[in-house]
Amino acid sequence: MKTLSRHRSARMFVPSSILATLILLPAVPVFADEPNAAGLAALGFVMIVGFLVFAALYVYAALTLQAIAKRTNTENGWLAWIPIANLILMLNIAKRPIWWIILCFIPLVNLAILIIVWMDIAVACKKPGWWGVLTIVPVANLVIIGMLAWTD
């Protein structure tokens, strides 16, 4: 009976130790006395890749919002490229009052407001309103805003 429990604990120890090693491995340079070049290079690489991914997603979102504005005949589609002004553009497309922008800066309220706005944008693009709810799903939101912008 002891050998069975010893084998089980050994089998459980190996995956958990591998998992702990993978989790703590990036933190090793943080605990070192002096930062080494390899750790700083890895951190720089991760930051550059993260910035490039963020920039690509921002350009994609701005292009889709600008295309939606053009499709719905909303003026000032170029506002899609300006960080806070794109909220104003979204409210104009959804035909909601501009003062709702204040609600977009209140935590948890902003989720409900943006769902409502995206539902109205979907309706303005002649798509079902429930597509706006899908904009809170992480990967589906990229597909949905693309479909709102470029499909008939």
C-alpha cells in the first residue's frame, strides 16, 4: 500500500515541480543581485513584441471603426484614430447622447454602456443587436467588429 501512495506522490510531484519551475523561471532575474544582459534582453524582447501586438490591434480597431462610420454615413470617421474621441464617434454611430462618454469612465458601468453602444452600432449596420453582446468576448470581438465593418 505504501508503494502505491509513493508512486502516486512521485507522479504528482513531477508535473507540479515542472509547472512551478515554468512559473518562477521568468522571475529569476528579479531575485538576482544584479541584472544580467540576458534577462534584460528577454524583457526588452517581450516588451517590443507586446507593443507590436498592441499597435496591430489598435490599428485594426481604428480601421474597423472608421469603416463602420463610413458605412453608416457618420461624419468625422477619422476620430476612430484618436483614443478618447473614438468613444464620441461610437456614440454618434449608435445615436446616443454624447454625455454617455462620462459613463464610459465608471468601472462596471462602462461594460454595460459599451454593450448597449455596440448593440446600437450593430443595428445601425443592419445586423442583429445581439452581436453587440459578443464584443465582450475576447477573440470574438475582433471578428464581430470586422464583420460589422466589411460584410453586407
